[in-house]
Amino acid sequence: MTNAFENAMLQLNKAAKIMGLKKDFLNSLQKPQRILKAEISITKDNGKTEKFKAFRVQHNNVRGPFKGGIRFHPNVSLEEIKALSFWMTIKTAVVGIPFGGGKGGIIVDPTKLSKTELEKLSRAYIKAFYKYLGPKIDVPAPDVNTNSQIMDWMTDEYSKLTGKKQPAVITGKSIAGGGSLGRDTATADGGFFILQSLVKNLKLNPKNTKVIVQGFGNAGANMADSLYHAGFKIVGVADAHTAIIDPKGKGFDSHIIEKIKSQNGRVDVCTCNKIYCQCTNHKHLPTQKILEQSCDILILAALENQITEKNVKKIKAKIILELANGPIAPQAETVLLKKGVIIIPDVLANAGGVTVSYFEWLQNMKNQKWSRNQVRTKLKPIMIKAFGDVQKMAKKYKTDLRTGAFISALEKIIK
């Protein structure tokens, strides 16, 4: 089984071959510019010292400062961080923002740490790498198991170590800490703008378009809400615990799902907990079965490797949008493309998040504060233009949208 970095290189090599990329340029993108490693230690609440392996990979900065999140997870590996830093180089170039690609992580299970220990760990990470970070050098952000509170601690630590307040060193901070309004919905907003554009191009009527949303975290829930308000029929939703489907295809109200999710911790459209409910015409399914249900559009907003060689032949969706990173395995993608499925790739579909991170950095650098509406208004044309560029490249080279996105990004990096 190939690892994440090998998958990333397969994607790069495919695009490079199609566009005739020069070998020396390809070689420079096949390895990060810098790999930083550290063993950081903290004193725990019980007085014992514990050590953790930490990484920061700076892949490429020809278009601007390195940019990418920091994840806290027991399965963090250097290969994974290398792959994610490479994808960030592509993602920032796809949407044309002046950043490169980077990524960081700590091998840790944050659920086993107290709040005090988590703060110590966050500050220790910055102490280990702060000389290689900065508003014009490398700008981290939240990722898996990290949030605005952790970013606030890290920003504060950086300011202490450098002797001056520099909020632009990190994005994804709390609003009080210099974060941007609209960051919470940015990933979903960006994906929604692209989907709207595609639906318009294909002359689909939202009222007759059936959508399934896999993953009901921040991005998935916000996407479901936007789709519902735009008139799409949401016929299926899944989270980590359960999945619901509307066999009659009338569609669910996203507000009801959100309300029940916040109360009960799982998606549902009624509180009677029956498998088949007379009041709402819905059925419960095992979570993974949601992917195999009939729909026009499938939104993948959960984890990586959701569609693989094992289930790809059961996929019935005509359009798939990757709101999560890497939810379709490369081998499965080949099968879907042969079937004529349109795949909007993660490096384009979820790039609204990093674009609004750029907006946050810009506001911090200029000492400005934009409204939520300003942020959304500025995001839309960037996403639609990026989608247009990707489509143009896919058409020019007679290839799929993912390869079109890579070619579009690589051309911008070459320039």
C-alpha cells in the first residue's frame, strides 16, 4: 500500500508528464526545501516529564511564505506531513494566493492531555521552530485536533520569543486574538461557490438535484446548510456515528439535522429513534453505506481514503466534491473517471479555507478588520476564477479536473 507522499508524487508525475514539465523543475518539487524535526518535552500535571516528536516541513516558497496547518495526532508521520506540505504548495497556487506550502505536526493524542499540558505542548512547539517561522517566512494554522485557542497560545509564545506582537505569524486565531470573521465557514463557502458554478455550466436545476453529504463536522454542516438554502435536495447525511437517507427523495431540512446533532451528538431528523420513522420518511444506514446510495452530487467532508478499490464499483454519484483531503484513493479515482464521474479535487474544492487564512494574514499585516460579508464577497471571485483556470487546463490537455488543477498550479509556480 502506497503512503500519502507516494500518492502525492503519483499525482505530480502524472501532471508533469502531460504538460511536459522540465526535469530539473520536477526534481525540485519532489522534495521539500526544508525538513525540521524536534523532540519537545513538557512537565505534566503529575510532575513527570514527557517527550514528543514534532515536525515542520517547508515544501516550497517561490510564491510566498510557507503556509500550512499544524496537526496533533497519534498517527502523525513525517511522510504524511511531507505529502500535506506538497499539497499546500499546489493548493495555494491553484487559487493564486501569494503563499507556498508547509505543514507541521506532533505525534500526540491530545485527548490524554489536560488544558494546561496542551498549552505547554503548543508553546513548546513554537520554541522548537520559531526561528524558522514568521509573517514573511512561514505562517502556520490549525489542522486536525488544533483550534483557535491553540493558535492564540502559539502566537503569544512567538511574540514573547521575538519581543514584539506579531499576529500575522499564525492564522486561524480567535476573533479576539486577531482572527478573521468568515473563517469558520470558509472551506464550505469555497466549495459551494465552485459547485454553484458547475451546476450552472451543466444547466442543472437545484430543485431536481439530489445531494448526499458524508461528514457533518464544520465543513460538512456548513455545506449542507448552503445547499439547503440554495434549493438543492439533501437526500442523505452521515457522521461518524450513523447515516440517514430519504428513500422518497424529498430531501431533509438542514436546520433540523443541525439541531438534533447539537442535542444528541449524531445526525438525525427526528427524535423517536426508530429505524423507519412514519413522521419523516427516513432510514438509518451504517455510516459507510451512505457512499453507495443513489444521488447526483456526493460531498465528501469526512476523512481520507473513503472511496477505495473495495467500494468504488458501488458508487452511484455523477459528481463528487472533495471537501476533505484525499477522500478518494488514486486507484478508485481511475475507475470513477472511466465511468464519467466528475470529480472536483480537494486542492481546489477545499481551498476556501486557506484563501480566508490569507485574508486573515492580510488584515493582520495591514491592521484592518473585515466584516463577514466582506470576506465572503472577496472569496467568491477567487474560487470561481480558480475553477475556470482548472477547467481550461483540463480541456486544453484533455484530462481530468485534478490533473488540470495540478497543471494550473504548476504553471503559476513556474512563472
